[in-house]
Amino acid sequence: MEIKSQHNDNDERIEEPRFQLCQGDVFNRVMRLLWLSDEEYQPRPFCQFIALLLITWIPVAILAQSSGLFLNEDKRLAFVFDYAAYGQFFLAMPALLFAQRLIGLSIKYASGRMLYFGYRGENDEENIKSILRRPTPVFEIVPEVVLFLIGYASTMGWIFGEIHNESFTWHAPTGIVGDQTLSLAGIYAAFVAVPIFQYIYLRWIWKVIFWIRVLWVFSRTELKLLPLHPDGTGGLGFLVRVQSTFGIFIFAIGVTVAATIGYKLTIENADPYVFAVWAPILAFAFLAPLAFLLPLGLFSRKLFVAKQEALEYFSRKISECGYCSESVSEKDLSGETYSLEYYEKRFLKVSSMKVFPFDFKSFFQLFGSAVASFLLPLLPFVIELVSWFFDSGS
């Protein structure tokens, strides 16, 4: 495939690249066998969510009902009051599935811009094409298997804590304290439902790491940055827009953590005023957006150099024109005539160029996703807190 520079005025369109973050990966190829991805292995998020719900949360609920653990006077023994499960399977899981479309299409567009970006280095275009080329089946399957095993291992660690803690829950409602016995619902959750959720969660962490690697390779090339580009970041504004779409991933992470905190506050009666409870929430709200914006700093050095070179060029032109009256103009090599005012406007335009590809709109999108992820799962606790306030007032 012939790669053309994005600066060629004769290019009327950009051929779509074949690369997508999720389309055609192992997960969606398996989903295709179940008619949960289309012919091109594009995910069908809603269908995938319903199918996964049918093999995760719903069987656990049925087993809990058959064991008398769906409703119980002791909320810790009632599956229906497990807010952590709601957060994981009804908020985080669909968010991660719909992220395949949202983030996938955004990165597909960005990869096209990368392929057609202007490069100075001889091998830069080939390096970009190489990193965006889909790996061989072996190199695709191995990470997926490893992620599934890690998901199982982490689930076993969690369930070990459930059967050796100091309280009974619907996971392990019988036995002696410190050595409880798993219920049927607890067994299914430990060996089927939770590992599936963990795999979907870890799969996205792997994809985020891969995308950061793509950004790193892209930042190592000799880019032909445009200091006068309208986006104010030398033509890299499309990367900022891509990073803002990861807000849905931030939401999925936050809602999982917040749902667990909400369960501990409302069911296990943990002290809500302990610093250890709220510190992770505040830290996540600010650090999660930064985690997806900081990789853009990989381009800061190149943007700084391009800005300084452009400022030096236009400053020199202004000085050359300044020796004459403002009405005198000069001609460049192509015969075009430029006045002093022309160079002054461009000098000011370059002066406003950002050396860090960032905008507050993207930050607040990511920040809003982080905040929303905690507001929804903690809503039961907020309602109880408000009720307690009015009851105490009366």
C-alpha cells in the first residue's frame, strides 16, 4: 500500500487503515462463532452484554435463590444487596463492551492519520505500519490465554479471602468463622462469573498498554509537525481526542472500585469517615485522567523544537521586513508576496502553539467519567446518609 503525506494538497481522501484495537481480535472472533460479532468481526456490544449476563450474573442469582440466599434478613447473606456485583456486571461490563466501538473507531481514525502523517526519517513510515499491523495468530492467542489465567488467579485470591474472613456472606454462608464453606452461588461466581469479568477487564488493560506503545513508537519518528496547524498542537490534536474517549474505560474501573466501597459502607457498616475510604476516591478522580493525558507528553520535545524553529523563522522575517516601511513587502522563492503584517500574524499564531497536546475539554471529559463512576455505585450510601440526616433532624 502506498503511503502519502497528509500535507499533499492533491490528496482528496485518506484510505481507511485496516487496524482497529478490538475488531478481529481473539475475543471477537470467538464472539463471531456465537453470532455476537458481525461478518467483519466488529463487536455487537449489546448482544455480547446480554449473552455474558446470561452466563454470569443470572446463573449466580438463580443458584442464590435456590439456596435461600437471594433475600435474607441479614443483608450480608442476601445476594440482592451485593452492590459490588451490580457495579461489575451491570455497569462496568457493558461499559467495557461498548468501549470496543467507541475507542476502537476513534483509534481506527487516529491510525489512519498516523499512516498519512508527514515523516522525515527513511524508515518512519514502515515503523508505523509495522506497529499497526495485526500480529500473527500465535502472538494474539498467547496474551489472551495469559490474561484469562491471571483473571482466574486473582479470583482465587479473592475467594480465598472470602472463606477465611471474619464474617459470613452469600459467597460462604456456612461453616465456622475463618473457615467458611462456599455456597453453590459462591462456587459458580468463583469459577465462572468473576473470572469472565476479570478477563474482560484485564483484556482492556492489555489494549491500553498496547496503545501507549503505539504512541511511544509514533513519538520516536521524525514527524513533520506544522506549527501553524489550526489545532494548535502541530497537527497532533487528533491524539487528544482519542485519549478523551478512554473516559468510558475510566468509568468502568472507577465503578468497580466504588461498588465495592459502597458494599462495605452499606452492608458491612464500615466507617464512612475514615480517610482510607475516601482517599482512593479522590486520588482516582484526579490521577485517572492524568494517566491517559500524560502519554501525550512523549511529543512535547518535538513540539517545543518545532515551535522554536518556527518562531525563529518568522522573527527573522519580521526583522528583515522591519528595516523597510510596513508598506514594503518581499517575495519568496515561489514568487508569492508577503508583507510585514503577514509575518507578524503568523508569529503570534505560532506563539500560541502548545508544546503539550492538551485541552481542558478532554481533561474534563475524563475527570467527569471518573467522578460519575463513583457517584452511581455510592448512590445507596448517599441515600442512607440523607435519610439519616433528616431522621436525626426530626
